[in-house]
Amino acid sequence: MELGATLRMGRPTKGTPSEGKTPALPVRLPAAIRIEMRHRVKNHEADSESELVRRALVEYFEHHPARRR
């Protein structure tokens, strides 16, 4: 599994072949976290809030390997 995969921004133009559908994952976040996310996007630490979340998850997975049973 490639955790650091980059997703294309926005929807593909009509007729452009896509690489598959990436399902959305709705998640509730406290206001303080949303404010911090917007601040970091505004300061160009990420292109979007979604990218910031994906990068945070990849970093978490890299530093906290799964315990396989």
C-alpha cells in the first residue's frame, strides 16, 4: 500500500480517464482544529485542508506502525 500517494486536485475534465474513485470520509473536528487547519493552509503549509489531513494520517501511520496480530 502506498501511503504517500498524491491525489490530483479537483474533478477531472469531462472525457478524461480517471484513475478510480477515491471515497470521501466525513469527519467531525472541533472548531479549534479547523481554525488551525485553515491557518496552516493560508500560510501555504498545505494546498488544502484535505491534503493536510492526508499528510497528517500518513505521518501518523509512519510513526505508529500497526500491531499485526
